[in-house]
Amino acid sequence: MAKISPLAPASFPTIPPVAGVRFASGAAGIRYPGRVDLFYAEFAEGTSVAGVFTRSSMPSVPVDFCRTALTAGSGHARALVVNSGNANAFTGKAGIAAARATVQSAAKLAGTDINHVYVSSTGVIGEPPPAERITAALPTLKATLGNSDWEAAARAISTTDTFPKGSVRIAKIGGVPVTIAGICKGSGMIAPNMGTMLGYIFTDAKIPPAVLQNLLSRSTEKSFNSITVDSDASTSDTVLAFATGQAEHQWVAAAGDAHFRDFRKKFDEVLLDLAHQIIKDGEGASKFVSVTVTGAAGSGAAKKIALAIANSPLVKTAIAGEDANWGRIVMAVGKGGEKADRDKLAIVIGGVKVAADGEVVPGYDEAPVAAHMKGSDIVIEVDVGVGSGKATVWTCDLTHEYININGDYRS
């Protein structure tokens, strides 16, 4: 791994076993010899699954396979295979054959139908995947299935990540405790239209597929779909949620059930925690940035304006250089393509009002804003003065290290 991000958490969280989930990680030599690059999991019979995927018109082969499985498998899963090192994207017939071989091998090991097997890949685009290395390694992983080494699992699905990403919460459904655990990967090529590059959520709760899908889709919009590192949406974006049904609690009929409220809250917390970790591991990142837009024509408009600010290379490089150049924020609002009143525009940075009513605040002192820019957590608030729409997105700064990483990615 590269030098660990300065924004990384102090340690990987302690995640307890999730009943109904067994998994293992290992080195298959997919791209780098000796690197842990393969993750295999098996689920209890009857496990529900939900998924959200990239909206790219160039999706990877595994994304297509997962979409098919969600429908053909009636929302149930028995196995998951994830590899890093090769994205199996833009790989033609060879890629399809590789994904099929992987799914068939995992289905045989798990004793299930291929429509209950999910597969994901991440890494280099456009190179034929070494399916034989994956299928050769799976029996060994099957023989070592366990339920506790979540950190190894998170490392197995990583590419340019500098630290493994995991999160856990204990929720209650009708008074019964259930576990929600998640791992994800993501560092660059992050501007999701669904979720992050790869993310997996596991719970022992008993949740019907339709309810789980509703929950995941809604929660993703507020977390993984509200982050951006570099404005580039991946070909491989996939987030899957698995509910094994091993916990004995009151039946959940709909996502809005009152006794399901605590689970919804904790589920949202896990996804948002993972999404924030991706930003804190943004390629070359040195600062975590939150952008909140209010006063927009609607929440959708607010989000588009916030993303215009968060994706602006000029804004991001100013933050990297610790330059309180708020004029670049004005520029980004203008290019957002949504209604905004120039003469009511207001900007607050680090709690300090910089501009109001379309001009700099009288007596504005840049010193406290400049001091805020030297910190690692940057807060930008903008009101565009046309309505009540509000949205928050998260991003990171843009440093020269981003160029170093991506200019040397395939070596």
C-alpha cells in the first residue's frame, strides 16, 4: 500500500461476527504476486440481497452479472466473490467467460444456483481477467471460511486505497439487537451515480428483499451518492447489502415500520461512515471538505450546485493550497446550471460569513478563514437565495499527489 492518508482513522474498527455470514480472503496473484486480492463469502440459505450499481454506459461485466442475478435470483443470495487487480471492464467475450467461470465455480462450492452468486471486480480496465487464478484459489478460501477477519476482507478488495475501510453498528428491531457491518473500497475514480466503487453491507436482520432494496437505495442517495473525489464515475460501482435473517425479531413489513426506525438510522450511519472514509482516502487527499448548499429551488438543484463546487479543480486546488479564494466558489455556483440569485448569494467558510447579498461582507477579515483553511476539516456553506432546497456533499482537496498516483497507476 502507498503512504497512509493523513485523514485515515486511527485504527480499523472491531467488527463482531455476523450470524449467517462466513468469509475468507487470500492471494490469487491476479495482478501482484503475494498480494491479498480475493474475497469469498457464503451466506445462510434464505439471505436477502439488494444492490445499487453504476449508471455508466460502460459498465463492467460483473455489474451486468449482478443486475441479472438480482432479478433471476428473486432477491436472494448464497455467495459473493470479489477480486481486486482487474476490473473485468471493457473485456469483451473473454470478460464474460471469466465472470461466468467465477460464478459457476462459486455456485458449485456453495451448493447453490448461479443466480444466487454475486461477483465484483476492481482494478485496471481493459485487460483480460485471469479467471483461472480466481477459480483455482476459491477452493482454498472455501476451506478456510470464518467470520471475524473483516480487516483482511477490506484489504482484499482494495486497489489504490491507503487504508482498509470498515464500519459497524448494533441496532435494535423491536428490542432485539442485530449487527450491521460494512466494508468498502474507494480512493480514486469516485463520483458515484449509485454507490461507491465497491461496498458490501452485512446484517443478521430478517428483512425481505423489497424492503432491503428500498432501504439501500434511499440510504445510498444520502451517502455514497453524495461524495466525489475527482468527478469520474467508475465502470464498476457496486454496493450490495445482505440480510441473513438469523436474528429472531418482529417481522418487518415495510421500510417505514416504527419498530424498524433504529435499524434505518444505524444502517444510514454505516453507509455514511464508509462514504466519508472514501473521501478521507481520496487519492492524494490532505483535507476533508463538506459543502452544504441551501436556498436552492429544490434538493436536487442544491445537490447539483454543491457537486459543482465540490468537483471544481479551482476550488479543490485552492483548498489544497490553503487559499481562502472564495471567488472560485462563486464561479462554481454559476457553472452549476441551476437557479441562483447573484444578488442574494451568501458564503460562509469555517463558520465565518464571507459574502452576503451578492458581495463581500463589509469589514471582512480573511485571517480566521485563512486559519480554518490550514486545518484538515474544511466546511463550506452557500445560500443561493431562490428557495428552500438543501443538500450536503463531501469531497477532498486536489493535490499534486493525485497526479503522481494516476500517472503511474498501471506500473
